[in-house]
Amino acid sequence: MSFQAPKGVQEYVPPQSATFLAVRAAFSGAAANAGYSYIEVPVFEDTQLFARGVGASTDVVTKEMYTFSDKGGRSITLRPEFTAGVMRSALEHGLHQGQLPVKLWTTGPAFRYESPQSGRYRQFYQFNLEAIGTEDPAVDAETIAVAWTGYQALGLTQVRLKLNTLGCKQCRPAYRAALQDFLRGLDLDEATRARVEINPLRVLDDKRPEVRAQVEDAPLITDHLCASCKAHHDRVRSLLEDLGVPWEDVPRLVRGLDYYTRTTYEFDHPLLGAQSGIGGGGRYDGLSEDIGGPPLPGIGFAVGVDRIILAVEAENLAQEAPPRVAVFGVPLGEEAARRLFRLVHELRAAGVPADMAFDGKGLKGAMKGADRSGAAYAVILGDRDIAAGAAQVKHLASGGQTAVPLAEIVTTLKERLTK
Ligand code: HAM
């Protein structure tokens, strides 16, 4: 029998895997440029970290976590997101006791048991960035600008930024109560009425037309902000204006995770259909305390690598796979194969990407391999050439061929390739 990948898992094989790396490089480049350091955190954590960090009333925690008991009887969960784990790790390593803010990025797979469709997977890939230990609205704007720079670096022109604030400990409770009062007066089904009591903001995010129509006149957080949240929000927006990053104010924007406070945002791509969210983030000023740490504000985002690949493809920006190597060895005979094997190794050591034909392929098959590798030059070596102490160096695009002494191949090719 043969196996297939598990349901809902996305894989990236060549040549598409080149786009996968390009997406990650665009964002890690932007993050490193803005002074963010790399952090590597585990794929699994104590289940309670996510229950308390992400929030017990979220879909992510109640329905979507990959949770299991390990052989030691611990409850373990595959990370559904990075923020809780990054905060846990920063606290555990005392990063917050040094210079603030602590600026970190990471990337890798995350896991949510969702019903799979295009752009929605059970194992998906995020690029994630966090700035911990700052309340400065400039850092809110900085995180947005880094994400924006990443999208721009990929050449994407249709990304839209939706911006909102969710208020803070001071102003959100009064808003929540006002929203609940409004929602309790509506004609809603039982599950939604229950949600009104537990997580009323989520009701604003309900996609069903009959609910949407009813919540049209719901009170908005932006009319209930305290003075400091309002000043914070205004500052973030004016800084974005300074940077020329366009956004749309979406006062009903609700995020799927519970830790958010103040600034929240999402990036959307109009060509992606139902799963158009290609990134999202915001402030989480209470998360540290929720997971047993000291008061420590933070802000960050994650972008969905899988969905950005779809956006890159939708905008026809997918690059052709780059050449695998610059030089390809074509050995004719066993002794030549041995000599070329060493030569290819020497080329690699000299920084020249090189590969060669294996399996005793004949000239025709080996030359086909050279063409497919994208190499600029083939080095053809036969037993007679060894006796003469030289190999044939063939420029594949022009077909031009010269004999080069074996001892000079590395320097000659290095020179020709840098011309
Ligand atoms: P999130 O909005 O849940 O935020 O996820 C961020 C991005 O991950 C989404 O915009 C989407 O592109 C991608 N994504 C989420 N679920 C899936 C899925 N099942 N399949 C494919 N892509 C998906 C967070 O995860 C927060 N931790 C972001 C953050 C960092 N907030 C502050 N710091």
C-alpha cells in the first residue's frame, strides 16, 4: 500500500518550495532590518499555556487544539500559534529583565484542527514577530510597518490593512456591558445567545447574514474608548500616515484570540476568496499576567505563509525556480567520475554551487541533467582527458567549449562566473 499525507496538511515540494523560502525570507529580512532577533520555541507546550494564554472561550482552544497525553501523563498541545509560547520563553529566560522592548521573530508550523479548504490547513506555517515590554504606540506602528515591508518585498500590490482598537482593562468592561445589553435584545439562536454572555465581541464577527443585519447598529468600541486608549490609537494612525502605510479603520474588527487589547489589525488579500486573511496581530498587554508572569505589555503579528504563497501566485509573482547550481560535472567513465567527484567538492568549498551526474549516466543523459540543473557551465571529463590533465568546460547557453587544465578549473570557473 502507499501512503498519502494526512488530511489538511500542506506540503511544499520543488519548484513551489522556492516561493515558500522567498516568503519567509521577505519577512525575516524586514524583521532583522528592524532589529528583531530570532527565537526558536518548541512545537508543543503544556496545554494550560494555550488554554490560559489564547483564552478558554476561543474556537482555537475549545475546538481546534491538537491535544494529547504523553507517556508521562502530561497534557501536551501542538502550538496553535506562537505568541503564548514566545511570551512563556521570554519570561522563563528572563529576557524581560534586560533592555526593553525585547524584539523577537520566529517561524514554523502551527496546528489547528479546522475543516481543510484552500488556504485553511491543519498544519500551516506562520512567520511571527513580537515586541515585548513596551507600551509605545510607535512600536505598534513599527510591527505593522515590518509586515507591510514583507508584503512589499514580495511585490504584492493588493494587500489591505484593516485596523482597530479593542480598548483596555479600563474601558473595555463598560463597552462589553453596552454591547451585551444591545445583543440581548436581538433575535438570536441559543448558541449565539450563549456567546453573548461569554465572548460578546465574537458575535460582531458572525458571518451569517441574519446575524450581520441585526448587529449593524451595535455599539462600537471606538465610541467607548478611555482617553489614553484614544490617544494611543490616534498616535498609531498618525505614525502610519507618516510612513505612507495605507489602512482602513474597521471598528468591528474582532480577532479570534482572547489576549488582545488596544491595537488590533489584519491584512487581507482580495484574490483569495473565503480565506483572505493573510496576517493579523495586535497588542496583548495582559498576556504575561494571564500566564503567571509580571505585568508586561506586548505587541506583534503573525502572517500565514501558506496564504501568502497563494497571494503571490494569484498576483502572478511566483518566481521561476532559481538555478540549482552554477556548474555541473559530466563524467565519462569510472575514473573520471572519481576525479570529478573531488573536483565538485573543491568547487563547493570555493563557494561555487556544483553538482554532477551519478549512476554512470552516458553523455546524453548527463548533459540533460546539466541542462535541468540550471548550471551555466558543464565540466566534461573522460578517461582520455584525465591522461591529458585537462577537462572540457562547456558554456551551456552558447555551446562554446574550451579545454582547461584540471588544476585550474576551480579558479577559471570562479572567474568566469563572477564576470
Ligand atoms: P491569527 O490571526 O490566528 O493570529 O493567525 C495569523 C495568520 O495565520 C492568519 O492571518 C492566517 O494567515 C494564518 N492562519 C491561521 N490559521 C490558519 C490555517 N488554519 N491555515 C492557514 N493559515 C492560517 C495569531 O496566530 C496570533 N498569534 C498573531 C499574533 C502575534 N498576535 C500577536 N502576536
